[in-house]
Amino acid sequence: MIFEQLKPQIEAIVSNTEATVDARLLSICELLEKNIAYYNWVGFYFRNGTKHELHLGPYVGAPTDHTVIPFGKGICGQVAVSNQNFVVPDVTAQSNYIACSITVKAEIVVPIFVNNENIGQIDIDSNTIDPFTTQDERFLEFVCKKVAKIL
Ligand code: SME
């Protein structure tokens, strides 16, 4: 199972204190995009201090205009408020959705908690329709827990 193979690699990246935090986050994006065929855009968004907006952090994939997302807007903005995973099997079925690229068919967003506070999220877009399972959720929760330790 690919997720079990990736877990130790995530741990190795996170614990590499020679690299900056942003460099480690980018390495995680690269690892996921490269190894999971249906992960086509992988990035992090983080809350901007006490403001109710998310700022784009390290990412891999097509550049996006959506570098700042207000809380409540789009899938990412909704997760900033709900504190829950959001799995979107078909983005065309979502009314509160921010399109980044016409190739994207599905999206998953998993929040990152530091001291029980939702401080950001990992966001993955897929060009495949309905590709995500609960296995993706559990794996991405693992990634977010590891990442939380270096934020
Ligand atoms: N689709 C997201 C916006 C971010 S992009 O996917 C990179 C949303 O609806 O929040």
C-alpha cells in the first residue's frame, strides 16, 4: 500500500532540521504529487495570524491566482471554519467552490491543528473524478499531524 510506504518518508522529511520549514513542506508536496497518481495539485494554506483569511504556502502544481482565501469561501475557506475534512468527489456539484484550473475534477482538504487550533490545511486537487477514499483521509491526517509538530 503506497500510503504505508510514504509514511516513513514523510517522517524523514519532517525531522530534517537542516532544511527550513517551507523547504520541508515543499518536499512533502513533491513526494505526494510524484507518488500518488491522482494527486495533481498539492499545497498548504495557512491562517494569516489572527485575520480570517488563508494564505497559500508551499505547493506543487499549476500556479493559482488564489493566494489569499477568506474564511468561508471555497472548499478551503469552509474547512478553516468547520475544522473538518472536506472531501469533494465532483467539484461541479459544489456551489461554494473556487476553481483554480479547468482540469480539476475533485478536491480534498484536511485541517492542521496546533494546540487544538485550526491553523491551516493541506489541499489536494485531482484531475480524476471521485478518487478519494477514507484511506486518503487517514493518510492526510497523519501528514497533518507530523507537519503540525514543526509549525
Ligand atoms: N479549490 C479551492 C481553492 C484552492 S485551489 O484548489 C488551489 C477552494 O475551493 O477552496
